[in-house]
Amino acid sequence: MGKPMFSTPPLFQSKLFCFSFIYLFSAVFLAGYSAFSATKCIFRSSPFDPIQAPLFSYPSSYGEHKYAISTTRSSCDFPVYFSDYWVALKEIQELCANSSGLLGRHGLKYTQGNAETFGGNLSIDKRLSYFDNNPDDRFVIPCGFFTPFPITSSDRISMEKCDGVVVVSAIFNDHDKIRQPKGLGSKTLNDVCFFMFVDDTTHRRLDFHNLISRKSKEHKIGAWRIVKVSNEDLYQNAAMNGMIPKYLIHRLFPNSKYSVWVDAKLQLVVDPLLLIHSLVVKEKVDMAISKHPYFLHTMEEAMATARWSKWWDVNGLKIQMETYCENGLQPWSSKKPYPTDVPDSALILRKHSSATNLFSCLLFNELEAFNPRDQLPFAYVRDRMKPKLKLNMFEVEVFEQITMEYRHNLKQGGAIAGGPKVKWASSDLSLSVNGSCSKCEGYLLKMWVETHD
């Protein structure tokens, strides 16, 4: 019995067909690769996560998607790996239900009383005395709320009921647009609260576009519950008022276990549960925040703040930096356990632990003492405080993958929103203050050596 004979099917004997097949396969592969790359390298273990439809339809006059800032990268060096949506949802639900250990044995206690300002206007010596928190003590720390936070009782009750994950943003002085989060899973709105704080100016603008009715006591725009804050009783500077929900989020939402702060110039494009799970829970950290795209050293950010007129009082910036240099601020070096001293603080993911809450209180006290430029005291507070903060400073590329950034609302005159209108000071931050020798000379020398090493 001879060997069986196998012949190539006539269809595959055609060279034209073979070339066509190879071309088709290559085209499909490249199209798939391009489509995948267009998602900016966001990887999920499950591609079939339930994604909800758009949450709100805006009137065309509002222009919520105007002035987007595009980010284009030719490579994908830091892909983001997310767990399956249902796995992340279940694990965070369990962590929130069994969260008694988040605050340690005692947790923080907050100073009660009244003062002329919301933060208490603390002296440098007073602020320094709170940096070392002995976890065995019942630690009491000043953390704002020395004057009332002017919101309605119904909003306050709703905030206290949020006992899991909360996403918070704020728009003061009509500086940004309200944008809906994208890519939410089907159960996310059941487990995550979304709160947007606005002042009177922003509230009137929302009413002008018929997004809310001022006759109603409660407002909701898509996922966001709108909380009106009466800025007559707070700071004159709108940016400083925005620091209250940004850094005292654990006090405004005392029962929440995790939080996501989103600057209003950003739009979330990934479910916040996936973000918390991937960047905080799996990394076993207290807080996650992006690295700055350009700067390593605090002084670089301070110089840029003066150079680009991000804050009006340059002499105040000098005093601030010299205060920090005098009290231990060092330039970034590879010996530090963090990849940079300067964050991009537009997106902050937190576990509401004792360390995170302490960091937030200490940093807010520095903001009230000097200015609302929160990148300036970041490394000073982080490096000086005890116990140390477990921090995930993720890559800028990751930040660009999980958010869409937009420009602020355009203002005539280009003035800082909510800032005092004064004559601009010199932008030369290297000059000494009041004729005295700079206390940051040692810092600058070390920074120069580190930069040129």
C-alpha cells in the first residue's frame, strides 16, 4: 500500500492569493495596532468591561469640550495594567467594609476652636511642631475649619453619607467647565460619589446656561452633585478656596475610605475604581500622584512660578523658599526614596490613612501661610513629616493616559483668577530678601551639582 498523496488546494496554489492573504493579514494587524495605540497604551485584563453611555447632554452654548490639550507620544514606555472591573469593584468594596485599620490605632484628632481665618493663621513655629506624629499618642493637629465651611445642611448630610470612594473637583471664579467622567463601569455610580464644589460666580454661570435652577435646593449635572460654597466667608483668593476640598477632602467626607481629586481642567477617561485599585491598592501605598513633566527640584518650580507670573507676590515666594531651606528642605537627589520632588497635583488618589490625612493637614497649613501653589510645599512636607507617606509618584505618560486635559476658561486681561490686583514684583527669585544673604545658597549649590553630575 503506497503513501497517501496530499496536494495543495487549488486556492492556495495562486501566488496572487498568497500575496493578497499576507497583505490582508498585515493590514488587519497594523490597523489593530494603531487602534490599540490610539488608546494611549491603556491595558485591561478584560476588554469587555461594562462601559456606560454619556451621562449628560450639554447645551451647545456651554462648550464643555472646547480647548482640549492634545498629547501625542510616539512610544508606549509605561502602559497601565488594570484588573478586571468586577475584581477591582469587589476588592474595593471589601476594603471599604473592613476599613477599621486605615487610620491606625488612634487616628488623627483635629484642633477645635475659632480663628480669624479658615486655617487658623499659624506661625512657623506652631506649624513645625506638628510634623512629628507619634502613632502611640492621641495626636491633635490643626486642620482648617476654624471658621465655618459655608454649605447647606443637605449637602453636608449627603457628603457624610459617602462612605466608600469619593471623586471631588471644584470650580471657583468660573475658571473651568464641568466635564463628565468617561469609561464608568455599570456599578460605579452605586459605589462612587461625585461632588463638584462651585462658588457664587460659577453657580450663576451654570444657571445662565440652564444647567441648574437656582430655585432648586439640590443640583446634579450628570454624575456630579453640585455643592455651592459661599465664598464671602472664606478666602478672597479663589484658588485658595479650591485648596479646601482638594486637601481637606478627608474632613469634608469623614466617612469615605478612598478619594480621587480631579482638577476641573481634567476629564477622567478611566473608571475611578480601576484607578484606585491599580495605582493605590495594588501598589500598597497611601497616595498616588503624577511626577511633574519637567522639574525635579522644588526650586525649579518656584522659579517657574515667579517667571511665568503664576503668583503675584514674588517677594513672598522668596520668603517661603528661604523658610523651607532654613528648616531642612533639600534638593532632589537619587538618595531620596522618591523619583522627584515636584508633582503634577492635578490628579491625586488617596487612601484615607493616618499618614495621608496628616500630610494633607500639614500641606494645607503651609498653603494658608504662603500661597495656594501646592507644588511648592509638597517635598518639604513629605520629607519632614513622620510617619512617612507611602507614595506612588507615577509617570507623566500614565497621567496622560487616564485623563484628558483642557485649557481653563479664557479670561480677558489674563489676570490670575481671584487674585489681588497689585503691581507685579520682580520675577528674579535668586535675589536676597531684605538685603540678607540667601538661606538657599546651600540648596542651590547642591541642586547645581545634582543637575550636572
